Amino acid sequence: MTLIRPCPTCQKDVDIKSATARPFCSERCRLIDLGAWAEENYKIPTQANNNEPFNPHD
């Protein structure tokens, strides 16, 4: 049974079971996504607590 999902980067159909860079269609798309995380293009939303001072070491 094949499991087809879109590549998160380029939206090309990917057979998840046989893809070596899953969930991406290729190593190139995997590296594009990694670079976007490294450049902080993606952010995980959090609720800011404005009552506490920012501490970058937390």
C-alpha cells in the first residue's frame, strides 16, 4: 500500500514509504526547510508573559 503526501516544501506528491528524505521529496527540499528554520523563518507560537523580564538564557 502506498502512502502519498505532498512535500512540505514544494508540494510535489511523495510516496512516504519509499522516500529517502521523508517527508520531503528530495534532499534539496529537506535542506531548504532546514535553512528556513535556521534563518528563523518559522516560529513556534507561544503566549508571552509580559510580567517577567526577558532572559535569553532560559
